[in-house]
Amino acid sequence: MTDMRPMLRWLLDSDPSLRWQVERDLADAPAAVWERTRSRVATEGHGARLLAQQDADGQWEGGAYFPAGFFDSPEAREPGQPWTATTWSLKDLREWGVDAAVLGDTAARLDAHSRWEYDDLPYWGGEVDVCINSFTLATGAWLGADVSRLVRWFPEHQLADGGWNCLAEEGDSVRGSFHSTLNALRGMLAYEQISGDRSLRESRHRGEEYLLTRRLAYRLSTGELVGGFVTEFVYPNRHQYSALAALDHFRAAAVLEGVAPDPRLADAVAMVRAARHPDGTWHQGTPLAGRVWFDIDVTQGEPSRWLTFLALRVLRWWDAVDVAA
């Protein structure tokens, strides 16, 4: 049996935003231990640094999805999407485990001051992009905002194949997208985890079936790998699909519902196992281009604590059950 203690020591030597999750999900620490570490996220490391960037009006860098003025000078734009505006900053803080109380009246300030770059729509009502709406649904539930419009939006905009696609609203596609569907599922699951409201569960199950039917990786039409992104593991993955990101969702959903892993996840699990390096870690893939407040994880090709944690957590969950039984 492999001695996990050196790996755990390495993973625990990390920012509080990661350490508390390692304590809870891999080290089996008592709740008092990991909760104490989680409380530090708002005052130390990444969480504290990101909270310090919040504007007086509740936003980050003056914009909802893009920084203020992003569209004013196209010739001056850097490559990629900036990851510094409000939606991305709140997504990170929520996923790192910051207590919503730390954000105070942020929900009210955004309601008063933040509008989407698309049609100047009010922040908590969302807009037309499924990924944006998924992030907003989850963050709104976390901060106690009224996201009732978005709760209705997801079933209403689910495609016939069970998936979602950001191109569908412009009439450019009637088929689901791996990226869009996973983002929708993660937002809906976070909403249920936080609020306890199960009204989206049926719709979420239909979306999960979209991915399961394709074994999280393959085109239904040809059986070919849907794209190289499936095995490109990167943290933070922002909106990008991968087998690891999808498995992380299915693990969380199964834990919430108290069900065993679906056997159709086996191919994706094998992809995660195959990506493990001889030193027992998973290495950083190609980070998504775009300006950031600060680096959260290592550079491309280096052993990543975040990816290693996510992969080990998925494999621990999978290996704990005899899926073939």
C-alpha cells in the first residue's frame, strides 16, 4: 500500500483555500480543524488578496463580466479574457470557501450598481449566456440574492438533447456543448447545495445524462474524442471542460444525493489515472490566457497541488465503491 503521508504533507503546505479542503476530503480531519482553516481564507493568502480588490460599489474592476472600459479600446486588449471582474472574483471566493457573511451587503450593492455588458441587464437577473447565468445562480444563492429568475431560466433553456449551449441563444446551435452543459450543472448543483431547493434537480439530471451518454468524453455521433480539452487539466479551469472537472461535479452530486458512481464514468476516471506523473502528482496544463489579479497555481508543466488534490479526491471516491458490482 502506498504511503500517502508525504503527499498529504505536500498538499497541506498550501494556501488556506486549498488546505481546508485537503484536511476535510483527504486527511479526514475533524470538522473543528478544517473549519478553523476555512475561516482563515478571508484573512490570509488568496482569499484576503482578492477581497482587498473589491470596489466600493461591490464590484471588482468596475465590471460584471469584463473590467470597466474593456470594449472601449479593442486595439489595447491583451490576449484572452480578463479574469479580474466581478463574476470571476466572486466565483473564486465562493469556491475557496469564503463565508458569505464576510462579503456583507455585496449582493445589495451589486443589485444597485452592477449591470451586464450585454444589454445593460441587472446583475442578479442574469443575461443570455448559460455559463454566465450558472456562475450567477450559484453566487447569488451563496450571497442570498434573489435568483428566482435564473432558477426558472435553466429548464426553460435546456435543449432537446438535455444539454445547454451558449451559442443557442443566438440561434447558432441546437445541440448541447460539453463546456456549457458542465457549467450549467455545476451552477445548479451549487444552488441546491446552498439553498436546499431541489426544484432544479430533474433538469440537472437530464443534463448529467447528456454527459453520461457520451461517457464524459466522446461524440455521440462518431464515438471520437470530442476534443483535446478533455484531457487538458488546468487550475483554475474557469469555464473550460475537462474529464477531471466533470468527474469533480459527478462526485459532488453523488455525495449530495447519497448514490454510487455511475459506471459510465469509467473512461474519464481512466483518463485521470493516465495523467498522473511518476512522482504521484498531476501537472499543470496550459493556463487559459487572460489577465489575473495574481497567480493562484503553478506554471505550465509543474506539479500542481490543486490538480493533484482534485484528482486524488475523485479517485478516492471512485475507488471506495465497487462500481462493477
